[in-house]
Amino acid sequence: MPTTSSHQGIPSPAPQVAGPSTTTQPAPQVAGPSTTTQPASQVAGHSLVSSDTLAAPGPIVVQSQVPPTVTTLATTRRESEFYIDLRIEPLPPPTLPHTTKWTQAHPLQQVIGSKSAPVKTRSATQNECLFAAFLSRHEPSNVTEALDISDWVTAMQEELNQFEHLGVWRLVPRPKNKTIIDLKWIFKNKKDEDGIVTRNKARLVAKGFKQQAGIDYDETFAPVARIEAIRIFLAYAAHKYFTVYQMDVKTTFLNGELKEEVYVSQPEGFVDRTKPTHVYILDKALYGLKQAPRAWYDHLSNALLDNGFYKGKIDPTLFIKTEGDDILLVQIYVDDIIFGSTNSDMCTWFSDLMTTRFEMSMLRELSFFLGLQVLQKPDGILINQLKYIGDLLKRFHMDTSSVAKTPMASGTLIGADPKGKPVDQKTYRAIIGSLLYLTASRPDIMFATCFCARFQANPKESHMMAVKRILRYLKGTPNRGLWYPKESGFELVAFSDADHGGCQLDRKSTSGHVQFLGDKLVSWSSKKQHCVSTSTAEAEYVAAASYCSQVLWMRTQLRDYGYNFNHIPIYCDSKSAIAITCNPVQHTRTKHIDIRYHFIKDHVERVCISQGGTFPPHAYSKGERCLPPPDQKGNSLFCLL
């Protein structure tokens, strides 16, 4: 910014250059109503000096490794303003690393950053904001197109360098009577939670559909974390006041060791000219192989178990390590890992352990995981999917539509509509699938989405209007999500509700359930019952019984966190259903109920769970859990969440 003197004839402060030696030039005196100097970014390439610094009395200190000479070239008068052109002339010019590389044709003053530093590579600047401007935003559809773009050539070479570094394969002569699996390049831009491209990622994958079971692979299953387990993890972190971190293992599957003998072809575009007929034999797993996820899970699991961790009792993706009263929790989802501890030193130890064992591409505080945006605040944790909602509205051209106050119209019953006009099944199912993914953080659309999902086989215009209303509701409430306050309890409480014959197609009832850990909502569901209930009491009883298994899973999961819950209350708004649960006598109104629903009776007798009675009064109070009153029938629990 220009510097203006308030008095004519007063010289500007004398610029000084500090380095190995300091040279001070006399200040140029300019007569005129104002004096203006060049921006500080042109005076020094190392640091930016604000206009306030230039206007303040005193010298301007500029760091440089060579003593430059400051010369005044010209002063020009424009509308009673004087401009002084100051230039840095290094004497003698230093030999910099970038003068002989690709930046040699660029003017020195246009080079961003320290000019004495070496040129940074992609891996050194992949997390810098400015570097995103130099990444290719175009995703090639094939390898021929990618080979014409230098950024993607570099990305492919990085992928092959990882193969060599990890010892994934060996080039051998083509064997006889062996299946050779072809390879394929996949190109994808990795983006952050704001949609900014942070990395051009090229992945070399195998065409695993050519593998034969029993010959090329045996076990293929690899466990992944349930979404409820992720929410329990975050709720516990909020309760214990600790920060959650995330890390991403680079080239994850390449670390898994193969037990079978697998051969693959040479990658397209990178065929060895001296041995074009040779193939690669795999020593490590490769993306696309059917056994690759299982091989990686076994490798990571063994690495953690060897360092003092133990697995969860029912969740094989949860690893725990305790030291006294402190606990370190690690939750994995293939190559995405989140972890946190009540002791920050244990987090540091774990990050150092993973960095030494694997090459990490990301290590920071948790902010974006499995499509969930996680905002960690001093008073709690907020989980939402704001970016996903914006992309969803644009995808289905609803970003310019009007907003709706509720996900479903009150009192409207949607049926099969046999006389209605059909709509495109593919579009309808795509919207339903996208909304189901969104329910990971939006329980308020759970019932409406599941209700509209019943008409996917033959959707009509009335059904399309219903799902578009959900999108319009999301447009008006994009910032809503789950809030996990830190200053709250951690007791496990469940609520169950059901309508009676709410489905107009087959007159089956709909069950709705929620589970809280203190004031933190961690689990919910809305599902049509499998049987037709003959009374409201039966519908409520079936709903509570079917949710009993989820409550027991939660209880076992929380044991790994150090909690032993007994007498877990399940609140129900039907006294008749509560009486059936607690009464061991079978009578004519209940003898036809399927035996699997009497599962809840056994656990009530064993005092594992307890019928907490009807909904407590505080459950209806404004500003708390906002559950529906017990006398409100015909609506699902999630209509009013």
C-alpha cells in the first residue's frame, strides 16, 4: 500500500536491508503533497511488510542473504502524488536451486516464498492452500488422456514409486498355466470438506473379477466400523473432554501380505521396453484384488496387537490401550483411522508409532470423516453434512427451489397411487439412496425417507413430490446436525414408539427408536414391522422387543469404554405394552405374537434392561429431547425430532 506523508517536504523513512551485512541508503527526499513507495512485497521477497509498518517512523528491515543495492530510479507525478520506484538489485546474483530448473524462465520477483529455498515437490506442499491452485482439476477418463497432463503423469509415477518402496511386486518371465490379471489406472481428485482439490490421486488397481475362488483367493471379508460406533466414539470424546485426531495411511492395501501366488500384467504406459513380455508376481496386496481388504486388516490388526492394544469385544474395528486411568481409543474404517485419548502423551506415542510403521498422507484434528463434517468446539462436538447437502441439492436441481418447514406434509397419507403418472425409477432411487446416506447425521428426515423408500418399485409423481419436499426441507435447514455437549451425563437411555396400521399398503405398523448417552443422540431407526398388529398395545410391544437387541449391542459396546450398564430403561408410551413385557402370563390377546418378540421378556427378567415406564415428563419439555407426547398417534417418532 502507498505511504503518504502528512507534510510536504518531509522525507520518507530510510529503507534498510539487513542480512549478513546491513546497508543503509539515504532516504530520497521528494517535495510534494504526498510521498508514495512501492508495496513491500516488491521490496523484499522473504516477508510482507504492511502499510502501517512503512508509515511508522523508523527503518524498514528486510532480510536477505546477499547485500542488495537500493537505487531510486524515478519519481513520477500523478495528480499531485509522487511515486518512488524502489528495486532490489542483488550484487552479485546468488546461485539459487531454482535458477537451473523449470522456474528459470520466471522473473525472480514472481517466485512465491523464500528464494533461497529449494523447489518444493508435490508431497512437500500437498497440504498448503496455495498449492491447490497448481493441481489439475480435470479427472482423466483413461490413461492415454492422463499421459498428456504432467500433473497426472507425476501422480502415476508417485504410485509406482510406492510399489518399489514397499516391495509390492517383482518382474518375472511370464509363467505357463497361470492366470494373469490385468491392471487399470483410476484417476481421482481428492478434496477437502470445502471441495478444494488437495491432491491428484492416481491409483493402479487389479481387475479382480478375473480371480478364481480357491485358487487366487480364500478369505475376503474385512470388518468396518458401524456408523453408530463412530457416533459413540465422538460422544465419548465430548464427554471426556479430549480431542479426536484422524490419519490416513498412504497406499493402504499395498502393506498387506498375500498368501496366494498372484500374477499381474505390466501397467499401461509404463511397460519395461527391455522386457515387454514379462509380468509381475505380487508379494503384497494390490487394490482391486478380492483379498486386499482382508490382508490390510490383518496386517494393521497385528501391528496394533503387538504394541499393547486389544480389540473390542464385539467391534473388531475398535482397538483399546489403557495405562492406569488413561485410555487410548483407535477406530478404523479400512484406511481411515480416528483416535483420541484422555492423555495427550498417548496420542503422540500412537502417531509416532503409525508414522514409523506406515507412510501417512494426513495427520490432523478430525474434521471430515466418512462424509461427516465434525466441528470440535470447546463446549462440544457438532456433526453435520453441510457440504453433502449442498452437492445433493445441485445434483437434483433443487438448489433454487423454495424451502419447506417440515420433511413431510402434516396429515397427508401417501399410498401406491395406481392411477398416478410414473416417473423415472433411476432418479427416484438415486434421491432415496442419497437421503439414506444423509440420515447418518440427520435423524429428522429418517421417517420421511424410509417411508418414501417403500415406493421405489413403481414411483409416481406424488411420490416424487414427497421426496422433493424432503430436499426442500434440507435447503432450509442445511446447518442442522448432531450436537454432543461436553457438560452432560453419559447414561444409556432408549425410547421406543410405534403407530398402528400406519402403512396404507398392507396395514402394517411402523416402529421408531432412539438411544441417548446423556444428552447425546447416538442411535435411531425407523422401520416397518414384519407383522400386522391387531392392537396398539401389540404394535408398541413389537417395537420395544425388536429394539431390545440394539440396546444390548450398545451395552456391550460401551463395556470397552469402561461402562457396565444394567437396568437400562426403555421408555414406551403404552402401559399395556409395558404390562405385557413384565407379565410372564400368556393370554388370548398375546399368544399369536411371534416368539422372537418375547426376547425382551427374558432380558427384563434377567434385569439386563428395565421398562422405564411411559415417556418421562422431561422428555416433552421444550429445548430438551423433543420427543412426541404419548397420546400423539399416527405419527412416527422421527416426524417431530
